Amino acid sequence: MVGKGSANHNSRKFHAKNTDPERSDLNIEYYNENIREIYHELFDEALARYNNKQKRSDRLIDDYYEKILSSKQEKTFHEIILQIGNKADMGAKTEDGRLAAKILDEYMSGFRERNPTLRVFSAHLHMDEATPHLHIDFVPFTTGSKRGLETRVSLKQALATLGFWGGTRSETEWNQWVAAEKKQLAAVMLQHGIEWEQKGTHEKHLSVLDFEKKERAKEVAELEVKKSELQEENAAFEEINETIQEQLTGIDEEIHSLQSDLEQSRQEAEKAQKQVDKYQKRMNELAPMVKNMERLAAEFSTDPEQALPEVAIMESAKSYREKKAKPIVAKLVQILRSVYSAYLDISSKFEKLQPAYYRERSGNERLTNRLEEVLGENSDLQMAAADLGRVKAVFGSRQVEDAISWAKQQEQPKKETSVRKRLEQAKENVEIRENRKHNKKSKNRDMER
């Protein structure tokens, strides 16, 4: 039975009309703890963490016990009452009644171990009423909750943790758990030669042991089928996950390579730009000097006498021209032509450097564009992995697995062709990268020269 629960009645702080106080000393008290203390023990840490996260004062919880006490969804605790037979065949004063008390005592010894998410705070075996019976009061709780307190009161989740999942209205978590506890009690009864008469079933004469064997066999068979299905689904999703992970790894490696090439290309472009700026600056400095330089050199070298003034009275003209003017003019012509030659050399280098600079700049832009494409592919794959999880949640793992298997069969011929193309493309990419590196080294040597 399910009781409303009264700790004072169970501990005999008061006696009801149906009790015999003279026989109350035969009662057994297993647990008799204050429920509020149990709430502090179970929920205080989670309550503190919850309150620390709240930014609004109206969401703070001062007393979790009082909150559950006023809740319409949960009860502060639950009670079950277990009894074997009735007062006609298991009266408390009879030998059979004492046997019933012994069975209930053995049953109680394993209750907390079987039900770790049901915190028992009150448990009493009563022998001072017509029939021996056992009261068990407990607080059901769950841990790791993402809603409200991490550790909170929840009968549904507490029983789900124990393996009892609700199905139909008659197969709720509670009904399944009660049926399982009845079987536990029936197993102890059978050890003492008492069979459970299951009234209202078509197997009235089936012994408890045979019944349990039959039920366990059904459960094992169902579990084996589910296990096989889950293993198949898990293998399929692992294969899909491995494929996605391989693709992500490949893209990550390509991103890293592209980033490295892009950085190197940027450095080369910056180096080329510095060289261009250097030559441009020197050309700008020499431009005014070399303007009409060749014409002046020709004028001076054709007839130096026409470009020089006549000698003064203190020195003869012949001596002036031969010893001073002609050497100066010859040296000037040599310097002018040397400067002009240097200007031509710098102009030639500048013209050769311009195509290399533009090639590096173009390659830099291509690498940047490719990097953006690969980052986009990476993002698409991440979204595809998330979408696969959503599809699995909506349509079921089995349907998704069947669809993937059918698609793989259809894609197999195309996949082989695609793999060959990808290998050829990868080989071509390697050759392009090697040629690119070789060209960069050659350009660096040319620039250094």
C-alpha cells in the first residue's frame, strides 16, 4: 500500500485506537531521523550554488523543504507499507505472524542498497497491530539536474535512475518499481516456504520462483535485442563520426598549411615592397641628376674648348687647357656616364622586380581567398555534424542508420571515382606547392643579387 505518512504515528509518539501499547516493545525501529535534517544533508550545497547564480532576489530559495511542501508537483516524502497475508492467516500474535515479521525484517535489510536514490529517513516494523507490517518513508532525489537545483526532489527521476521508465498509464515508474519490490519480498517469502498468490492474474498456480525466471528470461531477451540494435546504431554513428572527423582533420591541416603559405607570401611581398621602395627612392634621387646627362656628356666630350672660358693674363691658354681644363672635363664626362649607367641598372632591376612583386601579391590574394573557402567548409562540416544529431533525435537512430546504409550503397561507384580524383588532385597540389617553393627560392636569390 501507499501511505500518507506520519512519523509520529510510526514512531509511536502517540497511539491510535487500533494499536496495543502493551505490545509496542516488539516493534522494530530501523530509522527515525528528522526530515528537515535530511533535506539539509541532501540539498544545502546545491541550494547554495543555485542561489549564487541568481541575479534576481525573487528567484532565491530560502528554505527548500518549505518550497517542496507547497509544491503541486512533488511531495516532501513518500511512504510504502508492506504486509504479508492478513490477520486471519498472519495474525501478529501467532507463530505465522512472527514468521511474517522475520521475512519483513530480511526484506528491509537490503532496501537502501537496492534504492540509493530513495533516502530513507523513517522505517518501522509494527507488531502491536492486528497484522505485522512495515512502514518505509523516503525522500526521492536526483543529481546532475540542468533545471533548478543540481540535486533536487524528483520521484520520476529517482526511479528512472533505478531503471524504471514510464510507459502506459498502468506502467508508470511508480507501478513498475512497486511491482519490482513485491518480487523482492516474494523471493524472501519463498525462501521460508511461502508462495505469493497473485490474485487477479491468469497464473495463480505458478510459483514465485518460476514466475521470476520467466519474467527474467523475457527481460534478458528484450535487452539482448535492444543491445544488438544499439550496437549496430553505435557502429554506424561511429563510422559517420570518424568520416566527419577525418574530413575536419584534413581541413584543419589544409588551413594550417594555407596559413603558413599565406604568412610566407606576405613576408615575401613585404620584402619585395621594401626593395621596390628602395629602388624607387634611389631613382627619384637620381632622376634630376641624370636628366639630359647624356646630352651634356656629349657636348663636353665633343669640343671641350667651346665649353671652357679663355685663360687669364697670368697663365697661357695652352697651359690652362692642357693641364687643367681637359682633365677636368674628361673626369666630369666619366662621372656623368657612370651615374647614367647606374641609373639604367637600377631602372632595369626595378622593372624586373615589378612582375615578381605583383605575382607575390596575386598569390597572397589567392591564398587568402582559399583560406576563407576552407574555413567556410570547416563551418559547414561542424553544422552537418550538429544536424546529424538533430536528425537522430527526431527520426530515431534506426531510421537514420537505414537511410545512411542505402545512401552508401548508391554512392559506392561514385565514391571510388571521387577517391581517384581526390588522389590525383592531391598529387597535383603537392607538385604545385613544390614548384611554388622552388620559384620563391629562385626569386629570393635574384633579389639578393
